[in-house]
Amino acid sequence: MARINQDKKAAGLLLPVFALRRKGDLGIGDTLCVEDAIDFLSRHNLGVLQILPVNETGGDNSPYNALSSIALDPLYISLVPDLVPGLADEMLSKRAPEALVQELSSGPVQYSVVRKLKLDLLLDAFENFEKVSTNKELVRQQQLFADFCLEQVDWLPDYAFFRSLVDKFEGNACWTNWPAEQSTLAKARAWSLTCAEAKEIAYKQRFYSYVQWVAFSQWRRVRTHADNNAVELMGDIPFGVSRYSADVWCNPQLFDLQWSGGAPPEKFFQSDPFTCQWGQNWGIPLYNWANHEKSNYAFWQRRVKQIAAIFHYFRIDHVLGFFRVYSFPWIPERNHEFVGLTEAEAKELTGGELPRFIERPDVPAKNAKLNNEQGEKLLRMILAAAPDSGVVAEDLGMVPDYVRPCLKKLQIPGFTIPIFERVEEDLSFKPKETHEKLSLVTYGTHDHQPIRSFYEGLCQWWHGEDGHQGWLEVQRLMVFLGLDEDSPPESFTPELHRRMIEVLMECPSWLAVLMISDLFGVSQRFNEPGISGDSNWSQRLDRTLAEYEADAQYSQAIKWLDQAVLANSRQAKKTAAKSS
């Protein structure tokens, strides 16, 4: 069973890897940045580092829409000679002169530039790495690479082949638009045996296998560094996979491509007309669970075992999908066609179908029972695949009544967001003491606004046209925080910031996690659901973690967190001693 001990409280930070910085990072956070983050947590009594998915991203740069459910993102590889066999300093100076490094270091991640730069450098390194040599260290590394390819033979060759074809089609992973001779894995394999580009395709396959070897080696180094510093890593498994991924192209029998998974409309995400009317259409194909079962869930077992080799815990994003999935009878590329349409008009475009839960809605009661049984069965399979890892379930949104009892039965923590937890009778915030021990408590995930923005929004409400309701909401928050409800601050003050940190740490939940934006009290947001463009998944911290520590303003917030963690650790030990 999972290794989570709900009686042992822990605290941690959520840090998107792409947002981190170090000198010479080539425009995006990397594995050395993660090691720096581990050091930061270790210095401040924080036991868990939570990050977003680190699988290879596609054209939209979303970590939840990856090209592969297993392959790691080359963007996070630290390009330093000691960590990349075959890489030389002169390659770096040629490809990444100081002026370019400085340009990439300013502002958000320039994904297209950074991706090309890193892959070009990795290709230079691979060409050098493949040379016949008598150098004993290089020969040893070449053998390690060969061993890695043998160990990963159940997925790596197919992924590398897919990736070589993406390059052939100039970065276009939309395999549904590829020529017929490359439209399936079997057809493409047959084509590659006799095509004019056979040698180039074979070379690219070796290259992308090498890239994965380097990436896995660096992330295993990260795991070792975490172990040596008593910090535990929490990774992230998205429920779905991209329609245009190696997974779907190689194994179409495991997916239902007729539907597109997502989430129903919610009041918290009203940022664009489509999301407001229809919900979030993520574009993920549904799983053909019957075919997964025939293979003893080999796809999922492999996926879980790979993440468990690097991370101590892993979060399942949108665990609700294992029970039933809100699905669209159209792909996201068609979303614009449905904005403002009535249900009848939408049916005309879809052949009579509308967005709905699949396999079945929760009514009548027998459907809910079947959905619950399916979810429990699948989650038990995941727990069995990683018996020494901790599993955390992101159970936010419109949650059926049976989901959380099921998670509790399996001893899987869900999420608690205090500012969403209300008493139905008067809409007051539930007292912190009432929150579940078996939960991860946080003020927000990557989808939510920072606490500064949250409070500033309340202040605008308070001083706006509907000021009375805003005033009541501010008062409710003050009561929850144990502050003077009759004299709330009119802005996000240091005193308010400190108290919000303290209260989160005081919750009885097994794990309290602060988003890095909430630790520093800034409004920086890494993702806003329903918003397209370059702003999502690209915002970086404006300095290194060490530089935040050296800044008087931010070091004060770090000290508050230090004190809150230590105070609650002592209290937890006293409580445990009394109970024993």
C-alpha cells in the first residue's frame, strides 16, 4: 500500500521547473535548478518538493499535453559537459554565446528558441559521443547507454521512431495529418525499411534514445540529491495523454478517439466564452479500458513504475477521470464553432451528440455504483504498480459523492483548498481544525490564482457595486484566519500574508504545500485555464531562490514559513506523545 503516513505532518513547496533559474540555464529551469531547489527546501525545514509533469511537451508547451507519457522533456536537461556525455565547452560557446544566454534569461521562456538550441546542442554532443574511442570513460558511458536502451525496450524504440518522424514533418506531431504511409506505427516501420531517408531516420532514433538516456540519468541524480538532503519529490501524472502523442500513435487500440476528454463548466473558470458555456475541452482521447484490461494494464503499470523510479510521491491530476470523464464529441480545434450555439444547434454539427460524462452519468444510482467500482479498480491497479510510493489524488472540481469515500478507503489523500471549503448554512469558511488529516492542503494548484490576487479581488468586490457582499466575504476570511473581522486590511499586507502562511501550516492535513508565488506573496501566475497564447506555462521567477533569500522583503516571508513549520512540527510531536 502507499507509503503515506497521515500522522506525520510535512510541509513543502510547489515549484514549476520551467520557472526556476540559475546562472547559465539557457532560458528555462533545468535539473540543476531542481537540485538548487532541494537545497533551498533543506535549509528551511521543508520536506516535500512538488513539481508539475516533466514529460516532453508539444507545441502548446503544456506539461499536461505531452508528446509522451514516459519520455522526459529535453528542455529540462542541464547542458553542462559533466552531465551530458559528449558535450564540450566549445560547443556551448559556439551555439550559446553570452549575448544569447543573457537574452534568453530575461522575460518568459521562449520555448521555440530554447527547444531548438537545446536539441542542437544535444545533437552536437551525440555526434561526438558516438565516435569510436579508446577513452575508457567514454567507452563506459557508451555501454551505459546501450544498457539503458535494453532496459527501456518496451517503449523507447517506438517513441524514438515517432520523434524522428515529428522531425521529418518539421515538428508537426499531428499524426492524423501525416501521409498514409506514416499514419500508423506498422505502416511507418514498413516504409522506413526502404525509404530514401532510412539512414537519417535510424540516426534520429538513436539520437532521441540518447536524449532520453541523458534525461533519465539527470533526473535519477536529482532523486539521489533529494535523498541525501532528506527532501522528498512529488511528481505529477496527468490522467490523460495528448491525442497527438507517441502513445496514441503507437497504441491506438488503447484509446477512443471519437471523444475528447475535459471538464464541465465551473464557476471558478469564467475566463472565456467557450469555457463558460461548455466547460474545458482538453483534447485528450478517452481510454479503451477493456483493451487495457486485456493487457493487464501494461500501459499504466509502465507509466507508474517510471515515475516511481524518480519521485517519492506522485499526484494524479484529475483523478475523477478514472471514475467517469466529461467528454466532448469534437476536438478542441473546433471549439470556436460551438461558442454561443444552443444545444439543438450544437447537435446539428455533431450528429446528435452533446458533451456528457462517459462511460456513464452518475444518475441513476446504479450508474454511480458502476462508476465508483471502475474508479476503485483502476486506482488499486495504480497502487499495486508502485507499492513503495505515495499517491495523491487531485480531486477538485465537480466531485461525485462517492469519490472521496473511495479515496479514503484506499488511503489516498485528496486535496483541500481552505478558501473553497464552506459551511453550507452561512457560507463561512470551514475552521481549519475540521480539515481531513488524509489530505494535501494548499491555497491553490497550478490552475488557481495566487493568494495575493485572491485577496485583492476580494477588496475590489468589497469596494465595488456589490460592496456589502464583498464586505461579508472579507469578514468570513478574517474569522477563518483568526484576525479582527471588523478591521480587515484594505490591501494584501505583510501581516495578512504571514497569517495566511501560518494558518495553512496549522491545518491538520498530512501535507501542507505553498505555491512559490504564495510564499513570496506575488501575483505571478503560471497557468490560467481557458486562456490560450504564450503567457501560460512560460512565466519564470525573476531571480534565483538564493537571491530571494538574500532580499530583505522575501527573506522575511521565508522566515515566517520557517517559524510556522517548526511550530507545527513541535505541536504535532506533542500531540503524538499524548496519544501514545
